[in-house]
Amino acid sequence: MAEWVGIGRRARRCYGFDEIALVPGKITLNPEEVNINWDFAGKNFSVPIIAAAMDGVVDVKFAIEMSQLGGIAVLNLDGVQTRYDNPAKVLNEIAKASSKEATKLIQKIYTTPIKENLIGKRVEEIKKGGGYAAVSCIPQNAEKFATIAEDAGADCFVLQSTVTTARHIATKYKPLDLHKFCKARKIPVILGNCVTYDVTLELLETGCSGILIGVGPGAACTTRGVLGIGVPQVTSTIDGAAARDFYYQKTGKYISIITDGGMSRGGDVCKAFASGADSVMIGSAFARAKEAPGKGFHWGMATSHGNLPRGTRIEVGVTGSLEQILFGPALVDDGSQNLMGALATSMGALGAKDLKEMHFVEIIIAPSIQSEGKVFQASQRVGMGK
């Protein structure tokens, strides 16, 4: 699989969503009769998509709405929702800032200390509205914030950093013991992010309920440019899924692999499931919803870093409601709306009756799949040419 890149050095070829295609199956199914449900930690979700824990995407109202539609939205406990009593005012400032001012403003806004009382308050607000309360934070805050969130009634805790391993080494501070952390929790824990077989396998052994796959593919993330790290999402998902399957054969425990980032259209979502994902996490597509608190703007989790920002604020616009983005009717031509309809239709064409069967559809390397025959779309910047 590896190719020579210089004397004594070989490099593996890896693939992203734009470089592959899915081959239609020997049989086809009525899209209305396929099963797109996702089972996670003993609960069944009719929407196998998670809204990313980004401040321009998820607030309390969005989390409640996403739950009502059948999915999960993760609230960021390190963000503006827990730093400000009135986060809407701050979010409005970010939306109004010029591109030149945006990063500096975000850095300033995120220096306000987190108010621990707001952690429990936000969880309680989601629960009061009938929502599934999934919350997220970085490892440094995890033990304290997880306890507060659990006591307030949280349903799921997401522990997330740019790169997560089960063996973090540090001498200036005490690293979080992921095994002890997961064991101490009363609610399911999702860990992320990682991109390799070996790291995924070690994280699976911590007792978590899900693994986030992806380093740097997000629309507002600049990690790949700033740090030079990452693996394209098709390859990283396939490798993570292989670790999941090996762990399942060894232990009998099936733990979800969640492809996180790099998907803006229905086709990308379908390819993620074909690569072995049990669920996907999306940010930019949901940032375009009228319910999203970013008002058409979206920024990466690490944009606020005071010394080395690894994200930026981008304008994605407001194209429709959250329900439209998930279920249609699609009023845009680029595949960014009716994601569930796209998934069901693709599964029908592939002959996959459920998400597990999607893991076995044929994948081909097809770098021209996005451009073949699309000269007019490209020249007119419509449809797949945008």
C-alpha cells in the first residue's frame, strides 16, 4: 500500500470523500423501506447524525429541536454557553465582526471564565425542553464538568480534543486517566478525536461508548494547515471501523465509530457510512440552519486559542430550517439539505437495508467522480460546481 517518497521513506496513500464513489448494488430497495436508525448505548435514534459541539451550531434551543427530530446535538461546555448568562448577545457580536476582526474578537470573548453554575443550568434547560442532553469539554475540565453535568441530568458526555490517545504523557500536569474516567461515569462517554487503527483500538478498551474519527477535516478547522497533521476521512474511518470490528470479535462489545467532520453534503454522509461509520458528526451543514445560534457563521473549536488558533470563522449563510436540512424538502441544489432522504435513497440504490449493510457496499477509487460530465455546473457554479 505504501509508495516511496524519498530515500528510505515510504508513505501510505489515503483517501477522502471526493476521491471515492459507491458502486450500486446487485439489488435495489425502496428507499422508504430501508432502516437508517442508529443504536447507541441502549437507545435508538431515528437520525444517525450528531450536531457538533460548536458554539455557532448548538445552543439549548437547537439541542432540543435536534432531539425532537430524532438526533443528538452536543453542547460545548467550554464555550460561550457556560461563560455568559446571555450568550446570544456575544454570539451576535461574533456574527457582526468583520473577517479581519473575527479571530481576535473570539479570542477575547473566550477569555471570560467558565461559570460552573451555568453547566448545570444549561443541562437542566435542555432536559426541561424534552431534549437529549449531550455535552462536551476538553480533558483538562472533564472530571469536574462531567460530575456537574451528570448531577444535572445529562444523558451523554463527549470528551474531545484535537488528538486523543489512551496514553498521554506529561510531566507538568497530571494527564486524565481515560479508563478511570469512563468507569466513574454514570452516563455513556464518547471519546475523540483519533484517526488510526492502533489508537482507536486502545481507546475502545477504556470503556467508552463511542469514538470520534477525524483530525482537521472540518470546514472551519485549520489544524491541517497549522500543524500539518491529519488523515483523510475515508481511510481514517475504515481503519477505525476495523479496530471496532476486531474489538467486537474479541470482547463481544460493539462500540460506535462516529466520523467527525468533512461532510457538507448528503453524498459525503453516505460515503462515511459506507466506510464503516455507525454515526456521523456534522458542524457546517447545521450552522446553515435558521435555528443555529451563529446566524450563518461558523467557527472552529480551537479558533479561540490565545497563542495558536487552529480554526477560523467562516460564513456559511442561512439556507433553511433544521428540519429541511435533515428531511427536506430541499430548496438548494448542492446536496446540503434533506440529508436523511439522501442517505435512504443511496441505501436503496446500493441494496443496503440498514446501516450495518452499508459497511459492506463496494467502494471504488474515483477521483473524477465530482467533475466527470459536470462542465456546465462547474462553469455556472451551480449544483456540484459550487
